[in-house]
Amino acid sequence: MAEIEIQRDDIERMFSRFHVVVRDAGGETTHDVTLSSDDFGRYGKRFRSPDEFVRACFEFLLAREPKDSILASFDVSVIARYFPEFEAEITAER
């Protein structure tokens, strides 16, 4: 299982920026991620914080592709373009 480290770099009124490090036996990758307040409201209702939501996004991605295939820089909104099931899965009650 990969270790996911989330660090919120910047918080603005409309969006947050995160620096994410994913580590596993094969090494580590780093990712810069933005999350708008609108997307957190749409997708992240069941999460206590944006940080927790970004972690869940990476768990979702890592279940589908290796860490090296995850974009180095992206906005959370693009995940649904690559994985149409993202919205249904990330918003499902657990």
C-alpha cells in the first residue's frame, strides 16, 4: 500500500493548493493539486476536510493506475475526464 502525504500549500477563497507525495517500495512521486471550493462542495460533502478529500482522490487514482502515471500537476476536476466513474465513487456513502 502506498503512503500518501498531503500538505496544503495555499488556501484562497475560491481554491486550495496541495503538494502531495506518494511513496511506495518503488520510490516516490510528487504532485501539485488544486481544488476549487465548488468542486469540494460538489464531490467532497462526505469528507471532513479538503485534505481528507484529496487523500481519497489519490486512493481512487492509485487503485486504477501506478503513481508514476498520475499527472505531476492537475486540478481535481480533471479526474472525471479520465475516469467517468469518479463522481459516483467519490460521493458514495461508505
